[in-house]
Amino acid sequence: MPELPEVETVRRGLAPVMEGQRIALAELRRTGLRWPFPERMAERLTGARVERLRRRSKYILGDLDSGETLLIHLGMSGRMLISGTPLGKFHHEHPAPEKHDHVVLHMESGARVTFNDARRFGAMDLFATGDDAAHMLLAKLGPEPLGNAFNESHLVAAFKGKSAPVKAALLDQHIVAGLGNIYVCEVLHRAGINPQRKAGRIAAAKVAGLVPIIREVLLQAIASGGSSLKDYRQADGELGYFQHTFRVYDREGAPCPTPGCTGTIRRIVQSGRSSFYCPVCQR
Ligand SMILES: [Zn+2]
């Protein structure tokens, strides 16, 4: 499932093909994904120019010159493919449509952007530009972890009195937007905090220390996504998935990578999801 760094990588990959470019034709091959597409989506997209491609949490938002914003959510298995891009160095032939190619944006430049989603948990929507805060998927999101509103005092206040485990608190999208299971495991390992600790029982200084660690973990992942982007564009034009080496995620039984630590990575299940942590250096 793509997390924030993967979505940001997709956004950066799409930007040179979409920003400033007009959608010559929007082709819908079905009537919806997780939810039905908005009414007349193809007509509303066709002819519109994408002025800016931005990201909020795990949503890609394209502001159009028609006064509407296109929302793209990759869901569990969504992929974006670029073909025939004449703008970059790499040229990918337009592939024959595949079974799970649900939406194709034919750009005026000749490039094509294809949304492929085998499991169809993804989404596309249109709403009036500027109305982010009223959109059902965006309304309740907390601050962006890489933005200024996410800071030490915000996190300390959000954790105060919380009896939920710190793992759950960091996954709570009201507290911070876009953090998912993988990166929360990585953050807590670097911070030396056991994922089962009650959020409200952790010392304020230690909670404050999570803020720079969250930024560092996400920025490192975005940076490695950026380098993979080049490879993907050279390979087949597909954006969004890249191999990371995680320190604890999916490494049950491996030795803890913390220098000097003799622990072994353990997996537990919290709220139905796997947590990976080191019982020795995460207290
Ligand atoms: Zn350890």
C-alpha cells in the first residue's frame, strides 16, 4: 500500500507531464473505483489545463484552470503509468490497454497518464478548487508531517492524556496526516519507543523528539523514491513503487540494526496490523 513518500514520488513523477499541460481527452473505462466517479467526469476533465499538482496526505491534487481540483488516491494497489512522454528524456511507447487501466488522460503534448488499479480501492474525484477543507476525504486530516503546522507543541498537546498506544496515536490521521504502518514502525525504532507505550505516558521531551525523526524518515524515503523515479522512467514509465531497506519493518527475527544493541526484531499485532520493534532498545 503506497504511503506518503510513495505518493510524493508519484506526484513528482507526474508533475513534468501534467503541470501546465492541457488534458486533450479524458477516457474513463469504467464508472468508478472505490466510489463512483463524479458526474460527467470525462467532460469536466477534457480541455482543462492542470495548473498545479500538489499533495495532501496520501492524495494527489491537480488544480485545473476550470476552477476544479482533481483528486487522485492510489488506494491499495493504484499505479500511474506515463507513456509517450515527449517532454523528458525517456520515451515509452503507448502500451496496449490492460485490464486494470481504468482512466487514461491523453495530454495535449501527446503524453498519456494511465491510472491502473487491480483492486480498485483507489479513487478519483473533482471538487471546487479551494474547498479542500470541505471534502470528505480531506476535511478531518491533521497537519502535514513535513509542514510547519506539525511541530513539537502540536504533538505534545495531541498526546497529552491519551491512553491509546503510541503506535495508534501516530497512525491517527487527525494528529498527523499521511503516516502509515511502515513508517510509524521505523520512526518508533529510531526514537527508541516501544509501540505499545501509552501515548500520554511518554515524557514530553521524548514526544517532541519524534517530530524531527518523523521528518527525517519521510524525507529519506522521498529521496530514495526520487532516485528510483529515474530508474522507473527509464524502465517502463511506471511510477510509485520502490524498494526500501527498512530497519525494522518486515524484519521479524533479524538482529536489531541499532549500533551496540543485541536485540532481535519482534512482530506483534496491534489493532489488526503488524508492529515490528526491538524489545531491547525500544522502551
Ligand atoms: Zn535494538
